[in-house]
Amino acid sequence: MKLTTINFIGNRNIALIFSSILSLASIVSLAVNGLQMGIDFTGGTLIEVGYQKAADLTVLRSTLDEAGFADATVQNFGTAKDVLIRLKLQEGISSADLSTNVLEAINHNTAEPASLRRVEFVGPQVGDDLTQDGFLALLYSTIGILIYVAWRFEWKFSLGAVIATFHDVIVTLGVFSILRMEFDLTVLAAVLALIGYSLNDTIVVYDRIRESFLTLRNKTTEEMMNLSVNVTLSRTIMTSLTVILVLVSLFFLGGEVIHGFSVVLLFGVFFGTYSSIFIASPVALMLGVSPADLMPPVKEGEHLDNLP
Amino acid sequence: MQNHFPLWKNSLVLIVFMISLLYALPNLYGEDPSVQVSSSKPEKISPAKASEIEAAIQSAGITNKAFEFKDGRILTRLSNTDDQLKIADLLRDTLGSDYTVALNLAPTTPAWLQAVGAQAMYLGLDLRGGVHFLLEVDMDAAVKQAEERYNDDLRLAFRNEKLRYQSVAKDNGFIKIKLKEAADKALLLALLTKDFRTLEVTEPPAQDEVWLKLSIREEKEIKKFAVAQNMTTLRNRVNELGVAEPVIQQQGENRIMVQLPGVQDTTRAKEILGTTATLEYRLVDVEHDLQKAVEGHPPVGSRLYMDKNGQPILLNRQIIVTGDQIVDASSGMDQDGRAAVFISLNGVGAAKMGKLTQANIGKPMAVVFIEYKIDTRIVNGEKVRHKEKVEKVISVATIQGAFSKRFQTTGLDSPQEARNLSLLLRAGALAAPVDIVEERTVGPSLGQDNINKGFLSFVVGFVLVVLFMAVYYKLFGLIANMALAFNVVIVVAILSLLQATLTLPGIAGIILTVGMSVDANVLIFERVKEEIRNGNSPQTSIFMGYEKAFATILDSHVTNLVVAIVLFAFGTGSVKGFAVTLIIGILSSMFTAITGTRMVINWVYGDRRVEKLSI
């Protein structure tokens, strides 16, 4: 790949407007649609059963309805032979016995007994704990990054990196809410992995900007930034492509359980790559980053030592 | 510019590679379906018994691959799961309750690898199938029970000291003592400081009263004890269930995690783990009027119970023997073919039982079955923990003659119920009731499915990245691919060494590592290309490329690492598995992608004149 000379920083307003619209749309979607929180966070019961032949969902639904599980949602999972039954936390029914009762109910009416593939029951307290831990994880990773980048670079870079990363997370979650996919623990892990990845990308660009600041003298801050983004461009795209390759493999072959995970990361890597090229540096520039911020500080009292 | 590694650096890379290869190797070997037999008593299996069991297996006409007898435990390897189940059933029938028979998957790692401590990765439940429970210990109940115990102890102490009291009552977290005469207060306080130091004393304005409260330290002790005691009991019960490699761990302050690999019958597992079933023996009150008691006026020394058919029955308040005095219990059939539990009592229980039956021959005695059932229900949006103590009289029989240490109890609904009860009595009671707050069950077919899918997407992802790198970076790409393979070997080796749990998200983490760990090489190679563009010689470009890319790699990997560590700290279960693989992958990729590739590149290009790099 030849060295490009695209004026990313000069045309920053286009990207910033585009990203603002994207973020706004995501926030609206998150506010209106919300995220389809999985039982990991809401509490409830999830039962996956398998049949030899394609399962008749209508029969299963009416059976469960008759058995008193009116709020059960029944759907195929991956293939027509696999069925996923979701139940909310029940009022008045002991939650621990629920899965047993459901399995008895559906086996009662169908000719072929269902083979139980998976049961997940999460109590309300555990759901609350997992939600809290999830939020804390997001919070602490953000703080950790802020501190590390501020220490290695400077606070304006740090803030720029966090803004770019938040942009990626919000837009990815926005897409997730539009797709109405289920948000469970694995998806949360993917969101955190995305934060790590998106930062990694941004840091590489920042690192180059710092180097330019220290070595190139007769250029404006904007020119130096633009050069740095261009120089790292092929690397940014290459790495994103290798990650996207493994994610595509995971998406198509990894099975239904890992679907949400690969979807989040696929979108996340895409937006993360975009933001580290178009957003991270302009934001740092707008925050007023200049080469002076990264100059090694002149030690106070140094000249005094040289006095006779 | 020389590109040359000193000998120690080359040796280091090669040694790390060899060691990683060695410890990753066990994962290539499969597992044998096997049956494990151990003694459920403190004594271990004797060699004589072992050969007896071996003969029994051979006479069943099933060929076992190997029969191992080590540390008083027997492991017999079989060629398929059908044989495994047959042998397990056979052994369960012939050996009885003195032995625990468990299904297991025994690794086929050769002895020389086992000798250096090399083991295959530890697969999580989502890959091997099994049940995961999170149990919450009811701490309030534990504290309440302790208060009740203190209540009884105080009364007993007062009686022994001839201290006259009006009442000892629990009230709002306090134990309130009201004396007959205020003058005895000094005596009471002296007694409290002598024998009840764990209680905090409050003196209310009323001179004849003293209020006591559990000290915070004592309350903490009680809670700690309740969890510890419950874990012991759960461990006993799980052993009785016959599960190979169970995991029982405390999680947080009041939760216990139980993982039972391979267990499919979750209903039974739930019954066994969650119930606080015990027995009580009481005399039937035949002196008082049953009808009056039903109308709401039970006599002072008696209590009204319901029997199995819902008929009321009046029993003495005083308990003859409780469940914790039972030292052994087994199930079977009595002479008439009814399900029965055979019980042995400890010394104290036996003495009491002997004395009472002696004195009451011809009178009826009742067996009360007690079970705590807890559910969490949602009432008006509030989570309410509902605890129910179910007491039912399972049998009433006339005392035919005196008995003490050994006897039997009938009246249970089914042999299954008798088996469960005997198991629970043997394993001991839970110190405080537990509530299942999380359950995750994975069927064996889904587990194998997950392994296959994970492995397939790993292979395809790996091949895609390898092709991509080879096409784009040519010889340098091939070298990066070697480092990538090396990196996967290291990750697998470290996971095997740590015996960290590999979960499906963990596999996803390895796959993601494959995609991300070439990043360091991409950074270096792009930098090398840039140096060439700037007009540097090939040797200088290699040198400068590695040099300049290093700081960037460090910065970008550390940020990634920070996030992975946070994920590890807050993640639970399968997510933690993901974080572990990510952390290991990030760290080892720095070694393989920087030092590993540099070594090979130095071999190829170092110490000679190079016109052009294949990059």
C-alpha cells in the first residue's frame, strides 16, 4: 500500500457531523427500543430443548399456555429442531422448580420427548448483582484507561481516546438495539473486549502523533496529525481486517450461543477502526492538543546547578 | 547494522517453545469413558476388595481397557459410554451404599507426560456438560437459630444457678430477660460475664430487666460458621451423589457455588442439595383430648401435627431424638417389603432412645419428617423470600420392645424417597437453609457441539488469517504466521498448566487473540516498509522497524490488558474464562510477535548483504 495523503483532519467536520448523527440515532434507538436484556440481568429461566425432527412451535406454545406458563416465549434457536423457551420470574411459583415443571409439561403433549440441551435459571438477586458488576466493569475500565493514557500521553489525548471509545460503544449498542438481539453476559464481555480493541487502535495513532510532535518541527499541529493518521492508515486497516476475518469465522461457525458476541465485535471493530481514523485525532485537536503539551518538561532549578 | 541475536536469546525462544509444546501436548489425547469407585467410609478400598471388583467387571462380559487401583480408589476405563453405564449400574447394585460409584472421563495422557505434570485443559461445564448451581445461605435464619440456642442455654444456666426469672424472650434482635426480683441482677450480670461473653449486655431503665444482643463479632462468626458448615454438608451430599470432580466453592460472603460435571438429573441434584430434611422421634400424646386441640386449645406439653393422610395427631413437645444424633442411615426394604430407612444413633441418642422406649412399651411413637422449602417469589414487584417448614408425621408405630442404637423407620412413600432421606441423614444437616439463586445446566450433546463449533471456527479463522498475512507480507507474513502458531501453543500450554477453566467464550477469546495478535507484526512490518520508503537499507529498516514499533506495541497492548484485567475482576463464570484467554493471549503475543519473529528474521536476513526484503 502506498503512502496516502488524505486530508482526514482538514475534513474533520464531515466525520464529526456524521458521527454525531450516528450517536444521536443510537441514543434514540436505545431510549425507544432499549436493549433486550437477557435473563443474566433480568433474572428468569431459559430452557433449550432439542428434537429429532423440526419442532412444532404452535403446539409447544399452546401446551405451555395450558400448563399455566402464559408468559413463556417460544422460538427456534439456530435450527428448526432446537427450541428456546424463555420464562420471566414467576409470581407465586417457586423459581427453582420451574424448569422441571416446564419440561414435564412439554413432554406430556408431544409424541417425541424433548432432549434437554440447556437450562439457565438466574434469580432476581443474582441478576441485579450481575448488572451491577457489569456497570462497574465498564466504569473501572474507563477509569483505568483514562489514567493510563493520561500518564503515558496527556489528559487531552486521554479524553479524546475515551470519547472515541464511547462513540464506538454507543453506536454498537445502538445497532444492537435496532437488531433487537439479546444482551447477555457474553455480549457484555464482547463490549468490554471492544473497548480494549478500539483503544488499541486509537493509541497506535496517538503514539504516532506524539512521535511527529517530537520530531517534526516546521509543520502545524494539524499537518502533523494528518500525516500521522495517513502513515498508520495501512496498519489500522490491516489489523481490522485480520480481526474481522476471525470474527466472520466465529459468526458463521461458532454457533448460536456466541452469535451476539461476534455481532457486537464485528460492528465494534468496524466503528472502532472508523473512529480511530476519523474521530480520535480531531477530538484531541479540538481539545487543544499542541506539541508543547508533550515536550519534556524543563527541570526547574537546572540552570542554577550550573552556576559557579 | 547487524541483525543478530545473541545465543541466550535464541535459546530462550527455543526453550520456551519446547516447554510450551510439551505442556500443550496432552490436549491432543482424548478421554476414556470410565467408572470410578471409592469408599464412602473413612477406610479406603482394600486390595482384596479391588480384585473382587475387577473380577465382577470381567464376569459381566464387558472388556475394560484398563483397571487402575491407586490410593484406595478404583478407576476402570471402558471403550464406550454404553459399557460405562452398564458397569456403573452393575457396581452400584453389587456394592451398596458403602461405596461411591461415579462416572468419569479419564484422560488418556501417556504416563511420561503425566509424570512432568502435563494435563489437558480443564473444560468448563458449557463444554463438557453438567450442572452449575449458585446457592445462597439464609443468613437471617442462621442468626435466628443461634438466638434460639442462646435462649435455651440461658434458661438452662439460670435453672442451674437457681436464678429466678420471669421470662426470657426474643424481641427485635434482643433477648430480653425479666427477673422475678431486681435484687438478683448482680448475680445475673456475674453469670453473663462468666459464661456468655459473646452477648452484649444492655441495661434498660427497668431494674429487673437485662437485654442481650449478639455481638457483631459473634454474628460474623455465626455467619462464617453457617457457610463453612453448609459447604461441608454439601460436599458430603455431592459425594453421596457419585459425581466425579465436583467443584464446591464459596463465592462472596453468603453464596456457595456447586458444579457437578456430567450430572444430568438436575431434579434429583436440586432435591439433594437444597433440602434441609431431617427426622425427629416423638411420643404420641394419648392422655389429652385430640378434639380440643383441633379446636385450638392444645395442651401445654403437646403440639398438633398432621399425618400423611391429613389427619390431626397430638405429639409430645419433647423430642426423643433429632436428626443430628443419627450417625448412619441406609435404605432398603423391611420384612413386609415396604421402603425403610435403617438408622444408627450416636451414644447420647442411643441412651435417650433406650431409656424412653423402655419406659413406654406399648405406647405409640411417631416419626416426624421435617423439610425446609424456600422459594423466592415476587409479590407486588418486591422479591420476597418465602421459607416454609414442612413437618409431617410419616409413621406412627407402637413400641413393641426397648431398642436403642439401631432401628428402622418405615412409612416413606417410595424406595426413592427412602434413598434420598438416608442420604440426607448420612450427609448431615445444613446449618442454615439454602436457596438456589442460579442454575445453569448444559446437556452433554450441547457440550460436545460447543467444542466442535468452537474448534471449527478456530481452525477456519486461523487459516484465513494465515493466508491473508502470507499473501500481503510474503516471507515476513510466513514468519508472522509461525509466531502466530507459536502464540496459540503458548496460550494452550499456559491454560493447561494453570488448569484455568476453558469455556466457550474462552475459545472465542483464543480465536479473537489469533486475529489481534498479528497486530504487533503488522505494526512492525508497516514500520519496516516505511523505513525502506525513507531510503534506508534493508538491514537498517529491519532494525529501525522493530525499534520504533516497540513503544507503540507496548502502549496499545497495555491498554488492552487493562480492560481484560477489569473483565477478569468483574466477570463471572464463562466470561472470566474469556478474560483469562484474552490476558494470556495479549501477553504471549508480545513475546512471540516481537522476539519470536525477530529471531527467524535474523536467521534469514541477518549477518549478510541483503538487496531487497520479501515484505
